[in-house]
Amino acid sequence: MVIKYWPPVVVFLKIILFSYLVNYFFAGEVPEFKKFSKESKASKEKRKRARRAEAKEAEESLAELGFSKNGSLENMILQRQVGQIF
């Protein structure tokens, strides 16, 4: 059995962080992060466009591999197994 030893400072910081997060969770509040709460509309749109482009690229990659868009993981595994057999 391996026993991990954490220095007292690390243990103290973990306890403080945990209590901080638990307090926000039970209070139903989430702290605002300036990066997101003060974000401009242009910045939001840029971020959304990047995510849409990434999703489109993923769909194209799946189509290139021969998987349908609404196929399940099980179907993908079966297709791969069939490809290995023949």
C-alpha cells in the first residue's frame, strides 16, 4: 500500500479551496470571472465561430472515415470490426 504524503501547506490550501467551492455550490452562486462576464460581443462571436468551425471539421473528418453523422458508437465499432475481418 502506497501512502502519499502531502506537505501541511498543500493540505491547508486544499482545505481552503474545497471550502470555498462548497460554499458557492450550496449558496447557489458562482463567482464571476472577468474574462467571461466582461467579454465583448465581438469576442463572443469570434469564440462561437471558432467552435462552429471546429465542429464542422469534426463532422467532415467523420464523413471522410465513413461514419454517418447520427451513428452511434456501437455502429462505429461494428463497422471497424467488419473492416478488419474482410
